[in-house]
Amino acid sequence: MRGELLTVLGIVLILVGFLLVFIGTMMSALSGESEVEGGGVIMIGPIPIIFGTQRGATLAMVLAIVLMVLWFLLALVSRMK
């Protein structure tokens, strides 16, 4: 029962994410604003691969550091059990 709820919740969150990206793209296209910045992180275990524009890459780097710390903390906690 709980697993089914989490599966449905995950699918809904993915669909909401796609909808937000679509709405943001449409709003940007309709406003005539042509300058777009962005960035991203690909995490391979605790190691981040960061890409993007200056501002986007800086934000992605900060988020990658947070993810790395969380990964190490979760690994440490799981070994204590």
C-alpha cells in the first residue's frame, strides 16, 4: 500500500516538473526574453560533473556540495547500523 503511494507520488512529481519546465519555456518565449542561463549537475556516486553558464554553474556547484555532504552523511549513518 505505501509503496504504491510512493510510486504514484513520484510519477506526479515528475509530471509536475515537466509541466513547470514547459510553462517556463512558454513564458520566456512569449515575453521575447532571449537571454537564458542555466546549469546542471550529474552525480556519479559522490563525484559531481557540473556544467552550465557562469551563474547556473555556480548554483549547481553549491547544490552539488550539499548533495555530496548528504551522501557522505547517509553513508556514515548506514554503516553505523
